[in-house]
Amino acid sequence: MVKGANVGLAALSDSVDAVIVSLGWVSATGEGDADVSVLMLDAHGRVRSDADFYFYNNPVAADGSVQLLGKKPAGEGSEDRIGFDLSAVPDDVERIVVAASRYEGAGFGELEDLRVTLADGSGEDVLRFAIEDAGSVSAFIFGELYRREDAWKFRAVGQGYDSGLAGLATDFGVDIDDDAGSGGDDDSAEDEAAVDAVAGTPALSPGLEQEAQAPLGAVPAPREPDGEARPRKTATRPRTAKRKVTLPKAVKKSLAENESWREARLFPVPVLKSDREREMRATSVLLSVMAQVPEFGRRLTAAFGAPAGRMETFTEVSLPHGDTPRRPDGVIRVERAGKLWTALVETKTNGNSLKQDQVQAYVDIAARRGYEAVITLSNDVALEGSPLVDVKMDGRRKHKVALWHLSWAEVAHQAQMLIRHEGVGNGAHAWLLKELLHYLQHENSGCHGFQNMGAAWVPVRRGIDDETLCQGDPRALAVVESWERLIRQVCLGLGGELGQKVLPVRRAKRGTDPGARRAQMADQLCLDGRLQSELRIEGTPGVLAVSADLRTGKLRVSAEIPAPAQGYPLTWAKRLVRRLADAPADLHVETLVEGETGGPRGTLERLRPEPADLLPKNGTQITGFRLSLFKGMGSTRGNAESGFIRSVDDAVHRFHSTVMIHLDRPTPGGARSAEGAAAG
């Protein structure tokens, strides 16, 4: 694309409900970088509130429409990626501005190969805008997504701002502290507080909420005759805030004399002896870290409707309820602009299930006291359309209470995302999250996530073995529900390691009703003895298919790669085998051919000396390749070393780390699409 041009996304791809916009550059000196930011604008070209400004300290929208995915190496430089779920963008948002800013007085003219690309839902790049002569500006609008007649379009903007991130933000209606943004290099703390205030996130002073001060009274930027915004020139150039802190990639050498020396921990675990002790300790540990690490507390509560503000947490609070006071495990309170948001917390550890009467009592108490939510927390994973606890809401009450659920696996996932990929405000916050993760992952914490396929697992396996399992058997449906919980947990674990969103794929042909979809899968399980799911890893080509064959006791994880549009089949086969040089020798490679169920296949060990064995003998058109790894299925229903749950998790992680990682690496020419994976 060229500057000023626009294009409809539907004309580029059939899969544009979810897209990834990547901003890329190369530093000529090998030093320096930039931070991306996103502004969601209404019909008047202004943010609806400061929460519509997404940047390093406010990286994720509560509705999932925007997510800053972080940086990754690309060729000689780097790319900063942003995920957009356009189907989740609120109706009153007309434009989405994609920008970036530099810090410490640097300008975009010092960067080379400045560009923006957009990838569709399959991960394939469908447009590119290269920017030349960016100049010395410290903030830059790369492009924007905007609506036209219920369709999304992209405009290549290429517009610079001398006034930096603060000036860009205020021109679109974001309130920023005027006093904190005008200093030089000695004002880094004030600059950080000013930009923190945009997201309503507390700065580093404990217990004090950083509220945005009097707004600058900014008006929309003046526009050129062609409709593009002109940058506002100001005398100051505020810096962006300090870099986010993540855990170091390499572990420091221990000073212990030998391995028997144990590192001192903030949250000791081995002393726990009963489930009640585990519940009390886990609740206290989690809530205390949520209150002390604002990014983490906000991440866990934003989806539940909590505002961004000062958070305080409490444990073992006594609340009146009839003749016997009730003691919820915890209470979360958030204050914002003089208003309070309150949630009661009920916690379970190990295999203990939530009790309907307990949760019902807390919902009733919350309704009477005007609280907003009840949050349940356990190792179980909630399913869409299938609540863990059936709670009745009193329709006569004007005040409505929302019931939400968190799994311990999701808590660990969010902590991993922050300290390993996105970063937190300072080293102390990163250390607190590290200690929390150590606690959750300890064998005695009781917070290990979904860990039991349920009582129906053994009868269903036996019924499949002796062919006595019939369609409509409720035990088959129970196993399908457990399988779905397991797959959701696998997605959380893999996503936390990669720093990318990993989600189960929902095929339209299976319907949109969750209950009907599970019933269909249960009937299919009775027929062929298989549990099947698909996962999509954001920013990678295709999907991962996971299949458990209960008849043969085998797990299969696979991915399909479409054939390139051009070139010769023998060249495709040779380059694919060469790309998989470090993949496991037992990887199965199958050629997909047009109009047939399957083509030539073999293990990578056999195909390495003879890639031509992948070509059909009759010259049939090749449509792609399927890569598969097989593994023996765990027999027991639990999460032990020999259990089914552990075997599925290991199989998915092995496939990604030994196969998918090679397909996702840039080719020498820089391509990262699925086609590049096959064609090199």
C-alpha cells in the first residue's frame, strides 16, 4: 500500500474477524526501540474514555477486542504485534488508530525498514505498508482500521507527531497529567505516573491511586484537505515510561553450596496439612499479590466488570446471614472516583468441588449488601453454557449480582503472561508474581488445575473396548465435558509459555449451541471411540488437531500445511523436509491430494534421503501436507505421570516445541506464512 490508500479487509481474505497488525523496524545502530499503542475512537474521532487508550501499561481490552501481544525478532529487526478481534469491537467505535512512540529523545527517522503488515485469521499477511522518510518525530501513526457500512477497512496513514505519545494521546481526547509530562530525562518517574494515570493504574507508591489531573482541554487534531490529521506541534517532548520488567531468560547461578540448600520462599508450602489450610493459604497468597501488583489484579478482575482503581483485598470476613454469620474465603474491593466495586470470593483446592448451598448463600448476601459479584475459584474449568454451580437469582431484587468463575490454571496463566512476556511495573512486582507461581506449582499447594477426568472415565473406556457404549449414554457426555475442560487448560498452559493467545477452534458446522455440540461429540465418541479438538495459536499458520483414540490407546497431534500456489511439487517436498531437519525422526508426513482421502506418507527418518517419496505416482494435484506425532495415551483418569491428562499435555507441548516451531521460523526471505513453511 501507499500512503493515504485504503482497502476493505473482506476483499483480502475470508477470515478477517480476527486479525494481527504488526509494526516492524530495524535499528541502524542496533540500539533503540519503540512502543506500540492503540486508540479506539467514536464517530467524533475521540476516545469514549481513557480506557480506550491501550499501551504498555494497559495492554488488553476487557472484551478481548484489543490485545498487545509484544515484540518478537523479525529478520534483522523486530516486530511489535497487536491482536484485534473485530467481531468484539463495540458498536460505537468507528476507528482504531495504530501508533507507536519512541523514548529518550529518539526519533523514527533513526529506524530503517519501517513498516506495518496485517495478517488474517490464518496468520497469513494480506497487506503491507512500507514507510519512508519518517523524520525526527517521536510518535507515529502507522495506520487505522475503520468501519464503512458494517465492513472493516484499513487506511495507510504514515503521520508523525513531534509531541510524542502524550501529545498524540491528548489530541484524541485522552486526559494526561499536564505537570508530569513536560520534564527532561530526570522526570522519568513523573512521566510514568502521567501515562499510568491514563489507564487508571496505580503508580509505584503503595496504597495511592494515581488519578488523572485536570485535562489539557485537547480538541481533535486539525485535518488536511484529504482528511488526514495534521500533527500538533508543541514545545515539549515528554518521554514514555520506563521499560516493563520481565524475568530474565537465563537463570542466575545459585550461591548455594549444594542442591540440598533450599531457597527461601515468600510463601512456604510444605507445612500445609489439610484442605482447609490449603484453601486459606491459597486465598491469602493470591489476594495479597493482586492488591500489591496492580497489573495482575486488574488482569484478573477486568473481565468481571471491576473498574481500574485502587484495590484492597481481605480474607475470612464475617458477614451476617440469618442466624449464622457466613465467612467467605475472601473479599475484593476496588475504589474508583469515589465508587466501590465489591466481590466475594469462594475458594476450593485439590479435587474439592464448589458447594451449591455455600455459593447460593454468598450470592444472597451480596445481593442484600449491594455487592457486584461473587467469584468462585477452584481447579475445575468452567464450560461455555454449563455453569459449575446452579445458583438461583432473586428476580425481585433490583440489585443484580454476577457469578463468575476462575480456575487456578487461569490464575497461573495470567501471572506467566505478565512476568515472562508482557512485563510489570518494577522488579519487586515481577518477584512477587514469581513467588506466586512457585506457590501454585508446588505439589502441596492443591492449585494444579484440572486434574481428574471424572468417575465416568473408566466405564466409558471399558464400554468402548467391549463395544457396549451406546449413543445417549450420559457417561459419554460427562467424558466429553472433561475433555473440553482439559483442552481449555492445555490452551492456558501453552499460551502462558509462548506469550500468545491459544484457543480451541469452534467449527460452524457443529453449531453454536454448546450443549448440542457436546451431545454430538458424545454420540461420535460412542461410534468411533475418539475424542477430538482443534487449537489455534495466534500468529501461527493453521491449527493443531488433537485426537485421543480410546480404542487403540494412541494420541495424535497434527497440523496441515497448504501447498504453495507456485512452484514444483518435488521442490515443495525437498524444502519441507529441509525445514524439518531438527524435527523428531518419528514425525509422520502425509501428502494431501485433491479428491482422495490420502496420499503418500512416511516417517521423517525415511523421507529425509528420499523426499520424492511424498509425490503421488499418478501426478495427482497436491493440496498440502499433514504432519503428525503419535504418543501412547495415559491409562488412569488423574494427573499422575501415567495419567491421561499428563499425556495429552505432554503430546501437545512436544508437537509445538519440536515441529510447529520450525514452521513458524522466518525463511531467509522473511516470509512467515503457512506457504513459506512448505516452500521455504
